[in-house]
Amino acid sequence: MTDLPFVTLDVFTETPFTGNPLAVFPAGEHVPEALMPRIAAELNLSETVFVLPAVRPGSAARLRIFTPTIEMPFAGHPVVGTTVALAQAGRFGPFADRVEVVLDLEAGPAPVTVERVPGGLVRATLTTPRQPVPLPATTDRAVLAALLGLPAEALAAEVEPGGFGAGVPFTIIPLASAEALAAARLDLGVWRDRIAGTAAPHVHVVFMEDWRTGRDIRARMFAPAMGIAEDPATGAAAAALAGWLADRQRHDAGTASWTIRQGVEMGRPSTIGLSADLRDGRTTAVRIGGTAVAVGRGAVLAAAVQNTAM
């Protein structure tokens, strides 16, 4: 047994110490499976990824994604960040401008486009392995306002909250102002009593100036069930939001694109590119993209692994 190396990146940003932190173990096949969730809990980032040999023919690698408390079938920021890390390490071979790869996720295969962009950065854009679908969720405005510690009038009047998920389920709550978004504070008591046991236990709070045609979104995401009090950038929530937006903005066909800004209230601003191909008011493909920057490297010591295994 040797030390288990990992790298850390900040994802959905061009600037270190902003965006959403991520740990990637590029040789995850050497990590005992039983230790994967324990290592993720020890590092205590939103997600930790273990890169394994591919299972499906034609795939470049298999990813296992863990929050501090659960394994995720799909999550956007780990896929984007891991793809950037692997590309920078030469795992996809040399490429001048662009390369297409497929990564194995628990939710299914995820095609990813990797591109070099100005400033020496690498951008990864994944196509989600599943389409967003509506889910039963709490839509009582009084309950949702109490959940966020806000008055009922802080919720947007012109659109309805709802549940959507593309592998990870979210209750999406539209708010009436950016000030309400900044003031939101998740009430864990209300969450445990009214949201935790539903089909959409993770909470995605959003604001737009124009709900019908807008393209710029401000967001926050709270996920106590994942061990995440608040997340600076959430690709899985963005994928769910694409379904919610397609349903409410009434796009019939074509491609729609949005920009999501998240993490501002946490001091870790992030920018997520979101686009969806649409037909008959429903998504046929959802893409999530962003850049990532390397921040550090380290290792889990072999002695720690051996002592744990004893």
C-alpha cells in the first residue's frame, strides 16, 4: 500500500478560492471501496471524486462521487472539475483546442466536451445522463417561506415552485427579489418536518428579473440530506432547473441558454453555463459547463489506510 494522492480544484470559476471546491483521486482504483465515503467525510468538501477504470466500452473513465454523507449518482461540479483535472494531466491525450470524451457515472454515461479557452484555462461541458423530470414536492407557499425564514410575499407571485430532478431531486423555490435570496436562511426544523421526507428533499432557491424570457439566474442551494449546509455551485440543481424553466418559460423548440450565478452569499461566487435542447416544451438534452482551476495537491497516507483496515 502506498499513499493515495489527490488534487483539489475550484470549479465553475476562473479564480482560485472562489467557486466550488472539489477533491479528485485520479488513481481511485487503489482506494479501498469501504474507505471512499470515509475519505469524503474527512475532506468535508461538497464532493470528492474517485476516478476508476472505465466499465462501458468507449468511456474514458468511471467516476464515483461522494458528498460528506452519501454517494451521488450524478453531480455537475464533480464531473466538470474531474474532467478538467484529467485533461490537464494528459489522461485524454494531447489536444490543441477540443476533445470529446465519455465518462461513466452511476446515473449513466455522460458525454463531455473539453475545450481550451483564453487565459490557459480548460472548460468542460457535460451532457447530463438523464433528462430532468417533474417530481412531487411541497408547494405550500407558507411552508416554503417558513423554510427559508422569509415572509410569504418574498416568494415570486408569477411562477409556481415545484419539484424537478435529473438524477438528484430538488424543490425549486422562485423568489421575488435578489434581496430575498440574500436574506434566505434554511430552517432545519421546518426542513425536517416538511421537506426531508419528500421526493425532493434538496432545496434550490432562485431569482430572475424576468421569469418568462430571462436568461440570467441567481441561485442558492441547501442540502442537509447530503451533509451540505449550502453549496457554492450545483450542477445537478442546474440540470433540474432546466426542466423547471422549460416547463414555465414555454419554449416549444430549439436551444435555450442561461447563466447561473451561485455562491455569492457564501463569498465563493460561481458561474454555471446551462443550456437545453427543447421540443414540445420539454428538454431533449441538457448541458452544464464551466471552467475549473487547480488549487492544491495532497495524499491520504498509507499508514492511515492500513490502520483503518486493521
